[in-house]
Amino acid sequence: QYMDNPKLCPVAQILGPKEMTTVALLALFNDTILSNTEATKVNAAVELRYRLKGRLYADKRSATLRIHDRNAMTWDDDRRAAAFVTAKDPTILELSKEVAGVVRGSPRQPISEAFLKAMAFHEALDLIGIQYVIDPKTPHSDLSRTTDAIDFLQFPRQTLRYSAGDCDDLSILYCALLESVGVETAFITVPGHIYAAFAPGLSVQQATACFSQADEFLVLDGKVWIPVEVTSRGMGFLQAWEQGTRQWQEHAAKGQARLYPIHAAWEVYEPVGLPGEQEDAPDPGAERVRAAFERALDQFIEREIRPAVERLERQIRASQGAPRHHNAMGVLYARYGMLQEAAGQFEAAARTGGYAPALVNLGNLRFLERDWNAALGYYRDAARLAPEDLKIQISVARACHQLGMYDEAGRIHGRVRERDAALADQFAYLGTSLSDAKRAGQSGRQGELIWLD
């Protein structure tokens, strides 16, 4: 009752007298098997067809098999858990789209969007009341050490319905939510425990610049990952991040930590859709999510910038307000979305006169406000002070492009390419034809602002 048709398992082999071989029998199950909520016994029929001296023979045998329930899994390969990460489940999509919308609507984007989504989802799980509960019958800490023991893993939809799960259930749910909005995730396993990690979409260089401590993230095969201890409920994203990092460091030093990217695991164990009608996702409330997300973001920014702010304040006092220190303070604020504070510092740097970086950065603030004419004015003033600075030239070209001055933008871009091809490639759309330039502008392929520090 779990197969639509027999599955053919061919053997391209000739056996001599008394020779033996082992054949792997593969079954292609239909969706009916996913409605199996209890272990059950079923009859199986195996038919062998072979030729002997040119004649075709057949032999049939029956067997009784035990079919486990749909939540059963063994931990002989930790990647199997990826089959439960159902990122396309309608219930997951309903919840994830609402939370992701809060992130996209935030005026502050200090780090990558992937990082902010991970933060928002962690806070949203608290708002909908997700609890970490150890399964007394099948604790992960015990079963993960025995490769043939049967564990019970929940699908994300089930964890949302029950509002609780153990470490594997919460890791699966968190990964499914992030994967549903395009954020790459991974499982981290240490002895007796599994938790989650996500890729913030930053290069190693960018991550080093964004985060105050280099040991806050992992780098494996050139890719940056951020570990999150998903069982740390009600304590905030930063603490979950810190706990995840600490566990990785402790066990990696002993060679006991492993990271399994979900996309790679899916190549072996594809996600399986849970049958049944779509269930309504719990509603954390957009305003509640926004408030919790902004609080978590405030905590992160405060932690990251406080040491740098204190250092720059000392430098400003010691230098009696040197423009470069005011400008550096402004860039720090701007990169973390504190634009009003950034404007004050840039204006203080520009008041001394003749400081081109501050003028570029003031232009960037106008650029963010979509006041292209004002931005171009600041950029051109800076270019007169530092005509050889290619980053300033690129800034002028970008403002020209936004104002529809495509020919001028292209000429400037061409001159920059002659001296710095790598910089020109970052803003390749500036050198395209008129029609291509319009499409580039509409599609948002405009790169990041260049803050001059």
C-alpha cells in the first residue's frame, strides 16, 4: 500500500556455480507512507527473475517488514535531519514572509540582510512561545550516540503546532524558516547535541570589518557561518550567538565539532513534504516582531560600536577636533544605520574646509534620501578637492546615473577602468548602454555606497 508499482533493481552480473552476490533492494514509496504516525508491519513481495541456459525463470518470496512512523530517524548520518527541513511548507512560508517583511522595512541595515533576518526569526520564535523541551523518551543526547537507535524528529509545522521541541526540532524549524527566505543554513553537531548556523552572506574580509571579534564567526572552506544556539529561548539573539560560538570553540578544539550545510545535505537527503492540509501559522504580530527586532539590533549595535566610539572620542579630544577623526566617527555611525549621528560628525569634519571624504559622506546621506541633485553637488565639491581619487569619481558617476546622465556616467566609469579595473567592475552597470543602464537602475544592481574613511 506504500508503492504504486514494483521497483526494478537490475543486476548486470553472471553467476557461476556456487557463486553469490548481494543485491540492494530499493523501494520507491508514495506519499501515503508520510501519513504513517505509528510503526506498523507490512507484507512485502520480492520477485527474482534470471536466465539459466537461455531459459527465463522466476522465484517469488514474501517477507514481513516493519515500517517506522514518519518522524523516525537514525543518527548514523547526521545529514539525514536535512530531510525534515521543509522550507517550502506553506505554513513555514506564511510565517517567514511576515517576519522577513519587518526586516526589509527597517530603515537600519547595518549588516547584511541575511544577518538581520536571522536575528528577527530568533526573536519571533520567542514571541510565538516556542519552548525548548527535552523529549524524555527519546533525548537527543542519548540517541545521537547510538547510530541504530530510532529517534523522533518533528517537522517544522509540527514544532509550530506544539510550540515546543528538543534541540533537533528547534534547529530544523530555525533552518527551515531561514531557508524559506533565501538564507543558507547548516547543522552543527557536537557530542550529544545539534544546533544551527547560518551564512550571513559576507566575505571573510567583510565579516572581519563588521564584527568586533574575529572569533564570533566560523570560516569553513572560505565561507562565513554564524552559529546560533537555538535552544537558548527567551535570552535574546546575542546570547544565543555567543553560546553557539562558545560550544563550537570548545568542541572544535577537541576535533568533535562538525558543520553540515543544508544545501549539501539536501543533495543526499531531499526534503520531504508533510502531507495534510495547510495549517495557519502562529501570528507573532508584525509590530511586536518589529519592536523585538529593533531591540535586538540596538543591543548588537551598542555592543559593536561602543569601544570604537570611546576610542574615537579620545582621539577627537586629543586632536582638538581633527576632521579625520570626526569623519571616522561619522562613518562608524553610518555603517550601523545611525544616520542622524553620522550627519553631525560629517558636518563637523566638513566645517574645517577642504576635507573631501566628509563631503563624499554627506553626499552619501543625500543619496540614501534619494536627493540625487544634492548628492551630486557634494560629490563634485569633493572631486574638485581631490580630482585623482577614483572612489570619488565613481560616486560622481553614480549620482549622474541616477539623474539620467548616462553618457557622463559612462565616460567617468571608463576613465576609472583605465586605472582601477577592480573598482570599475564593482559598478559595472555605470559603463553599460542607455537601455542597459536603465534596467540596471530598475533592478537595483547599484552596489553599496562608498564611505570614505
